[in-house]
Amino acid sequence: MSPSSHDRWQAEIDRRLQQGVELEFTLAQFAGVVGAQDSDTALQAFLDNLVASTAARRIDSYRCPVRGCDRVLPPGGQPTSCPYCHTDYLQEGCEVIAEHFYRLVGETSRDIRWVIVIHGMNSRAKWQEEFSWEIANRLSYSAPVLIYKYGWATIDVFTRWLHRRLARQMGERMRIAIRQAEKSDLPTAPDIIAHSFGTLLLSRVLADAEFADLKFGRIITAASIVRPDFDWDRLVAEGRVEAVLNHVGGQDGAVSYAQYAIPGAGPGGVAGYDAKTVLNVRTDTYPHSGFFIPENLRVLISREGLWHGFLTRPLAHFRPPGSFVPEARWRPAPLPARIPTRLLAYTVFCLLAPLSWFRRRLDP
């Protein structure tokens, strides 16, 4: 066996494990994909070595010999009849065909069943409509998208009590949506994509004991203003969250300053999350809202895109370009550095609150 043959075969195994597809196959099927002969003893030895190393299992099975049926028969010893074409092999004098399958030890890919998307501050979230349209066009199955709109958030971000109110409203809407999904036979744990201030509201919902009954699938935070020390590990361990991707924009000039004006905020979208269960990925060219420029969004949710891969692939082998681990645990800026900016932000809130209320009455 030449090194190039072995490398080609191993690359195909790695591809299947990374994408969670075609984990079960026969020798002939695998040989056809890698351009080899099923009589190749080196290929047989390669697959046997996978079994010996527990990277794969060998499954002994039988196939119906009747032309036009040819189906793999249910396990449980050598069968005497076919449950599909109802042929009695003893009566017809024919024998079943012994066949061996290989099953790679790994997770299968998952479908994007339904998604809740949450926008950032001062946004009408046009990107959400773009996302919904692209999801509908790029996936081969239906994936409902709930676009959660809490309205424009401007001076609201400066006060913690408004955070709680907005988060409570969002949590109640999520609970209603999850109950509706259950009635429609959809999973009760939706995937989440949140941006900027929407990530902070999401963290408030996750930290609120009132919403401890809510469970979520895979979560993507983009341009996050959640504190890097937020306890994602606990949420994953408790089964509240399946997995988290923190997508960092390398040209984001806003996130670093969030903690100075927004109560409870932090630079998760720049420094990354400290949690061991989180996958931090940095795209150097993205500014604060660069994730949702239509051409970038289309790439992210394409079949080979980062977001599509995170939402569908087995994560044990998922290490996309730009993955990083924070070099040191984050610490908030000293309190004396944050007090003046917080006071200024609260003063702005008090001065502009009547105008904000009036604007909401005209443009809810």
C-alpha cells in the first residue's frame, strides 16, 4: 500500500467523521468512493485496522438474494425468509447473501429543525429576513425561523431594570414558541442566533430562574457583549444548552467598550468566552455587524459555512479556521474606570427618556 493511498483513505474517513455523514458502508461502497478495487487486500487491511483500533465496528449482516428486492435483512441470526418480499428461502431453495458493513464510531450530523434569531440594539433587524430567506433556499428541508423583535433599543441599554423587562418579555415569547413547536412535533430545544445587545438579553434569560424550564440546542453569539466569564459550562452540564459558538469579529470596535456603559456587559465578542465547552472563532475581517452583510451571511450558512457547520456537524471533530482559546481569564475593568461612564450613560438616559417614549408611541 502506497502512503498516498493510505492518506486518501484516511482523509475520506476524517471527512465522514467531521461531517457526520456516511458512517456506515460496505467495503465495495468505500472502495468506489476512494477509487480502489474492493478486492484490494491493502484496503481490507486498512478497514480491519480501524476495527482493531475501535475507530469502527464490523457488522455482519445478510441481504435478500431475490432480484428486485436485494434489501439488507433485519439482524438476528441467519434468516429463513424475507420480511419485505416474503420469499421463503427454504421452500425456494436459495441462500441469503452474507455481507459485512463497517460503522465508524462517531456522531451523525443533525438537522437544523428551527431557529430563534435575536437582533442587536438600534436595529430593525433586516438581516433576520435575509437569514430566513437564505435558510429556506439553502436547506433541503423545512426549518422554521422565529424572528424575535423587541423593537429598537437605544438608551434602553443603559439601565439594568429595562434589561430585565426586555429579557422577561423575550423569555415569555420563547416559552410560547417552544410550546407551539411541541404541538407541531418540532424539538422543544430551538437553536439560537443572537447579535450584540440580543446576546446580553439571551444571557439574562438563561440566568433567570423563572425560565429554568427553557432548553436550547446550539447557540451562536455574534458580536457578543456577554461577559467572558459567563457560566456557559454549567448550562451545558445541566442540559440547558447543547453547545455554544462565539463568533468574534476581528475589526469590532464597539464590543470592548460595552462594559463601560451597559450594566452587566462585557467584551465576550472580542476576548472570547472562558468556558471550556464554548467554541470561540475569530474572523479577522468582520466589523461589529459584518456577520450580517448579505454576502457574508450567505457564506456563513452555506453548506461549507461556519454557522451551517456548527449547527449541523458533530462537534467532537469540528475545529474551523480561526478557532482560539482565550490566553488569560478575563477580569472586568476597575470600578473607578466604569463609574464615570455609567453615570454619564444614566444621565443621557434621563434626558432622552421622554423623547424615546414619544418615538416609541409613533414608531413602536
